[in-house]
Amino acid sequence: MTRYVDGGDIDLDEEVVLDSNGNRVTEARAQEMAEHALRAVRGRPSLTRTGHHSPRVSFRLPDTALARAERVAKQEGKTVSALAREALERYLAERPGA
């Protein structure tokens, strides 16, 4: 097991710190790494408005329908989720009062 020691605050532009690949970590690079980590933790942006959690919908479908959806999504350069979202929005738009 690797043990880590907290070295306290340092100026990465003054002190030489290397990452696991031997590359120098500067203040700018540390900021980029921190922003990347935060994006991964926060997840995808809201579909409706900033600071609002978009509801999630899941459903089951036959293997053949999923395979077709994956093919179409790939051809159109989008995800299956985007394809399903567009299809549902189109379906609802065709029904007044829905």
C-alpha cells in the first residue's frame, strides 16, 4: 500500500513536483487537474437550467430495438440517450395538451 504524506501548501511554480509519469506539475497544470476532477464528480450539465438537476428516466426495451437505436445514434453522431430524448420530445409535440 502506498503511503502519502501531506506536504502542506507549496508554490508549484517554485518547487519541482512530478506526476506519476515524470511530468512537472505547475500551478496552471494543478488547476487544470482540479477542474477536470470536479467535472467528473459533478456529472453532466442540467438539460433545463444551471443548478437544477435534470430528472432521469429509464425503461426497458427488446435487444433488437436497442441494437437499432445504437446503430442510428452512431450514424447520427449522438448517444442513445439523446436519440431517445429527441424521439420522446417529438412524440409529445405531436399530441396537443400532452
